[in-house]
Amino acid sequence: MSGTTVAGRGLAGAVGRFVSVPEAHARYDTDPDSAARWLRLPAEAIAGLAEAGVPHRADPGRGPLFDYIDLVNIAMFSGSGQSVPELALRFLLRFAASPPASWYKPRDWLVGIRLPQAPGDPAPPVRVRVPDLGAEGVSVVPEAAARGLSPPASTDPLAEGYRAVVRLAGARRTIRDRRVRAVCTEVVQALTRGTVVYQTVPESLRTVHHQAWTLGMADCIVVSRLLADRIRELGRPARARRGYLLGLVGSDHAWCEVYEDACWKQLDAVFAYVASGGGRDRNLAMDAPEFAAACFGSRFNRLLPCVADEAAPLVYFGAQPAPPWALAGVSASPWRPPDGPVSIGASRPGEPMNAATSRRVDR
Amino acid sequence: MSTAAGEARDLIRGCLDLPALLDRIGDEEDLVGSGVNSGEIVRIALRCEHRMGRLLTDAELTELSTVRAVAALLSAADPAGHTETKVVR
């Protein structure tokens, strides 16, 4: 098997295993050929999903047009174990199998944000969120800064990509407030039991996260916002955070933080769900009880928070949140100071990196 | 170009929607920064696992960002330079 495509025959089997995007939030604008390119699914099999009952709009020229999020979920729930979304998550969470000490020790990451090309003529401006250097555990690496790899100093979204080195230091913590633990446990159990399906959710439904939860669909962003609301109802400060999960690549991720013992402690219900055996039908599940427990309070050296109030989107096309594929240009890799003096080619802090640029890896 | 780098390039090229893109990327240049998308990186990692006949560790995955890194990974797994594909799943 090449590992690059998914057998078409299994796609229709995913129908009914997740919640389709309600019509009011759907955008039926993805044709089979485009979906095939992005998801590495056979175009013929995608076209056949119309007959299998997947919501769509018929277009005489382009064939059936689907909601992109529905197709991502079909890829995830087809049971192939080979689609790009499920493989990415599985690769990114492999760190949970490493020794616990490795989750917390300070680690330097080279992060690259390549600006996506927005569609349209004229194309709307693209803006990307920047790392939150004010967050606990996030810092600049002086040796990298001397080589022009400082994170952007601005807290406003940027209209250009960037390459920067950040030091992420984790912290082993627990949540003392039993009520907060109970709220988080309740959310994890709803996902584990399947009362609410862990799946991809469109950005418009993420903004009405309680509605998404009631419809039976949730992703990390819905969960982080829901948790923050429920914890605030208990009278304790809480906030939803969004940034990048770093590893093989950088991936959009959100989590909740609760203020306790004079610091912000992280609550990651989605990580806890996967580490507790959730998502077995998508080959995501892990049997990692120690990691699941750490998701209740600890901060990991893999999560780079961005300046984004209440888990706001990381990329915008004009005034609108960008679709998920816009994050396909986020790279991450360990950074080590290169031998020798600072190179002559060192550039200014927050050096831009756009689609057309190609840079040497500094390590 | 070394044999290892050549094999790495063959593997990577097979994972790209636009294989010619690889011709413009140096051995030490960051793949994503040079235009390879994250979906293609995921496929490169999967192809490496198939080639090596085992799951990659987290440490190996995080290093997999350049042609040279892919070549080093494949060389370490198969120092004799054999390229037999092993299917493990």
C-alpha cells in the first residue's frame, strides 16, 4: 500500500458516525477534485458520497459540491487509518508515549508560518496570529534572537509569515478545585461515551459552542470555550486558549486555562479523551493514563499559545476566519544553536516568510 | 548527491502533489518553509514508517523537516543502503 490514498469503498461507511454540518452553517463549495487533492481521497469515491446521503449541492459543471468540514470528517471516520487528518493527530500526539519528564523540560522550537494564498480576485488580505510571549512558559531564546529568529514583537495579527524560535517550558501541576475537575471529567466522559462526537466543527459553529455541543459535535475549540464558560459559572477565572501543537508540523489546537494558586493551569479535555482510549474507531486512542491525568492542570512544552482572545481563529482571509487548509504551512522543529559565530546573513527579528520564500534551517 | 539523499528525494517526491517543487529545495532547507504543505509532510512520515517497518518515535518525527533529515533517518535504519519496502500495517 502506498499510504498516500484511501480506498474509496470505505468512505460511505463514515456516514452517520459523525454529525453533519447543519445547513445553516454549511458551505457547499468543495468539488470532488479539490477534496481529493487536499484529503488524498479518490475523487470518484467523493462524488459517490452524494448518493450515500452526504449533504451537497448539485452543480452541473463541477459535480456535487460538499461542505469541506463534512469531507474532513468522512476522511476521519472512514476507518482507513490513512487519511491525512487522523495521521497528523496521531503523529502529533506520539509525544504522550515519551517519558513524562520530557513533557515539561524547556525546549526550543523553530516555528515557521508560511502565509497561505487566499482565493479570490482580488484576494483578501491574509493575517496570522502571533505567539503570546506574555504567557507563562513562553520565552525568547537569546542565541536565536541574535540570529534574527526572534518572535514578532507585535501582539496584533501580522500580514506576513514569520520564522521564530521560542522556548517552551512545561510545568507539572494539578487542579485542586474538585468542582473544576468534575466539570472537565464530565466533558471528557461525554466524548468517551459518544454522547458528543469528537470531530471537526466549522468555525461558524465554534463561535456558538453551546449549540455545537447540544447538536452533539465538538472539537478542541468548542470544548475549550465550553469548559471556560462552565468554570467561570463556578466563580473561578477561566479562559479558552488557542495556538499551535508542535511536533512533526504545527497544528491548530485549543485548550482551557483556569486560574488557581496564582497561576494559569491548563485543562486539555481533548488530549485527556484521546489518552483515555477515546477515538479508537479512528486509530487515535492511546492507553496513557499518566498523560491523561497530566491533562488536568499541567502545561506541556508542545503547546505554543497565540495572542487570541477566547480561542479566536489563528488565520483570517479579510475579516473572515480562514478555512482549515490555510494552516497547511506551519512548520515546527527542534532548534539548536549552530556552531560558530552569528552568521552574516542574520536578519531582522520576526523575519517574514511568505509562500515564495525558501530558507535554510538554522540549527 | 549521495545515495542516501537520492533515496530520500525519491521518497519525498512520491509524496508531493507537485513533485517538481522538490527540485528547487536544497538538502538542508526546511520543507514546509519551501512550499511543502503539512499534509505532504504527514505522508512523508508515513512513507518513512513503511520503509523502515516500524513506527517512528516522537524524536524522529520532530526532526523530519529536511531532505537531509529524511536521508539520515533512512540511512540509520538501513546502513547497507537497501531500499526494500516493508509494509507493516
